[in-house]
Amino acid sequence: MRYLPVMEKIPGLNWAIAKVVKKLRESRGLTQAQLAGFAGLSEVYLSSVERGIRGDSINALMLIARVLEVDFGELMGLVDAELACGAEKQRTMQHRPRQTNAKPQNPARYTD
């Protein structure tokens, strides 16, 4: 049996996608909720795309491109240009800690 090498991710690709998608969305005057709704994506997914956490789904990117009224090739060209400009440089704050709505549990009470 022959093993194939694991596909490597392009460094900075998700950050470049994040920057381009957010810039295009804002230039069209759309909120994340609107873009997500029109593209048939969840707001959580779109938010993760714009934060550079996700973004490597061609299907999702094609849906986003359609809503933003740009050709998929144009979207990828913008992402490629962003990569060339240095989007691989990570933000100073990589990922903010996830906030939850969960209430803290009461600590055990000890009495002396």
C-alpha cells in the first residue's frame, strides 16, 4: 500500500480570506447576519471566516462570492494579492478566548 503525503495548508491563507471577505462585505453595506443569511451559512461560520479561523471551504467561498456579486476567480485573485501583501503576518492577538454564557458553578463550601 502506498501512502500519499498530507496536503499542507498555505500559511496565512485563512487570514487573507478573512480580510478580503470582511472588506467586500463592508463595502456592500452588509452585516455578517445578512451575508450569512443570503449565502445560506450560519452566522457563527461566517464570523469564523472573518476571524481567520475557517475559510478553506470552496463551497462556502463560492456562496459568499455570489452574494457579494464578485466572480469566484476575482475573489481568489484578491485573496492571492492579500497573501502577497503579507497577510501571513498573524495579528498581534491571534484568537481571543471564547466567551461563554455558562454560569460559573458554585465552588464547594468548606466550613471549619
